[in-house]
Amino acid sequence: MPCFGQSLDLNKLRLPDGFSISVYAEVENPRQLALGDENTVYVGSLRGKVWSLKSSADGAAASEVSVVAEGLNTPTGVAYYDGDLYIGEINRISKISDIGAKPNVPQVTETVSNSLPSRRHHGFKFLAIGPDEKIYFPVGAPCNVCEVEEYFGTLMKMNLDGSGMEIIAQGVRNTVGFDFHPISGELWFTDNGRDMLGDDIPACEINRLEFNGQHFGFPYIHQGDLPDPRFGSGHNPSDYTAPVLKLGAHVAPLGLTFSRGNRMPSTFGNAVFWAEHGSWNRSQKNGYRVMVGEISESNNSIISNEPFISGWLDGQDHWGRPVDILNMPDGSLLISDDMANVVYRVVYNQ
């Protein structure tokens, strides 16, 4: 691995008063995080492997780091439900039944669905098991901007056995992070805006799915109000769902999670966190941070937002790229970083 946890200068990272950050585990190119039984955390990756992290007795770090599946097609997405681990690859969703029976050795995966597109461009998966006990996952647009065929540019869901696949949202360019609001149950998700329109447009987005079938604009309307110069003619922004929040252009928002910890200050009681992976084609880099937003009392908007963790971007150099954020039962947050090859732990020191 090109970078190891012990070589990272975490003093460069800036957090709110009272919070501290440490390395929880070293994992090669970690992506989505999922909580299993007994505080075991499962980690998807870019390298064909899925990992398990067994917590130490005090929860401060992983006492065991093991590979539970290997030889997979970019298994970035993971979700745990009722003893089974679901894995999202580029072109299929698989699972390991009763994952806890053999937690420290690679296991054989069972195919749940292999009918997903095999296009790698924006093909990384993120998984969640919804309140309806269905698997939610994205199928990104296989392009920077284009007219998409069926399934592409969508959010979808299916039954746990792979049946009943349906599109629940359209016009979604590339989401790799979503969560269900703990009170309303609505699905909120990030979306990465298109490239090649300059440094400052279009904005990346946070969106809220109020009902199945909503269209969020891609490729016709970006950021809720910006017609695409090629595909936007004849399309009215009012016909599409505008984002809850416009983010910076090219910040590349990925994982998103609502605050559920009981060790957070009251100011973070009704909050949403998201990871900004960082820009790759902007003349002045931006992103490379974790943000936090305050949710309105009606739970349908973000009324303010600010950096929660910054410092991975140092001038125009960067040494880390946050990916996903996971609430732990003890109130801490785990954050994956696929550049630094670590999972961080953030705690509030009461």
C-alpha cells in the first residue's frame, strides 16, 4: 500500500473543539463501511477484496483486520442485514450468508443478482437495506454527460433475493452515498455533477427522494436550475426535482449519513454528514473534507453547513480522500479514506 496509517500526520486535520481523530485500521483502498454484529465493521474496496474489522475491547481501534471475500469485481458496496453480508460489485450484487460463522477467512459469495450493467464508468456500487427490507443501489450514468439507456442514471431497489428490481429515481448522474433519515424515513443521497463546464459549474448535489419516480434532472438540468448546453434545450427546470443543497462544483460528494450518536454535542443532534472526495479536474482543487449540515425541524432541508473535518488538502497538494462515514454504537464515527488506505475514528471527548 502506498501510504500507511503510522506515517500520517493527523495533526494536520482540523476538527471542531472537543473532537479527536485517530487511525482505526489500515485497509487497502477502503470504500463503503457497514456495521455487523458485535461491532464488526465490513469494508468494501477498490481492490477486489472485502474486509472485516473486529473492534478492540475499548472500541478505539480494530484488533483484527481480515479478508472475508476476494477476487471480486471492484466490490465497493457493502451492507449487513440479519446475519448476511451483501456486496455490491460493478455488475452484480452478491452475499455471504451467515457471515459471522467464519469471520476471519475468505468465503464463497452467492449471487443475488447478476443482471446489472457491466460498464465501469460510474459503476461503483453503494448499498443500503431500506426500512422496507429491500436492497437499494445506484446505476450511474456511463459517461460524463449523455442520454442514458434504461437503468443507467438511476437509483434502484430489489428484494433481498434479487427479485422485484425497480427504478425508484431517475436523472441521477452518479451517487455513491445515501442514507434514510431516522425520523422521516426518506432517502437522501449525494450526486456528482458533470465535468467540462469550467471550474465553478455545475454544483454537486445533496438530494431527497420524497416519492418513487422522481427525476433529478440529469442530463438535461444540473443543480436544479442549469440547463445542459447540449441536452438542456426544451427542458424546463421546474419539471425536475431540485437538490436540497448545492455543494461546490467538482467536490465529489460520496458517503452520506445522518447523526445517530449519543455522544455528540446537542448541536449535532439533527445533522447530516457527507464526505467530499475532492476534485480531479479543477484548476484550484476543492473538497477533500467531511462536511456537516444542520437539518430543519421539518426534516426536509439543510439550513446550514460547514466543514467538520478539513486538512487533507494542503494548498494544492492532498494526502487523503474521505469516502464513507459510519455511525458506531458508542457514538463515534468511522471514516474510510481510499487514498491514505485507512479507516479513521472520530470521537467527541465529553
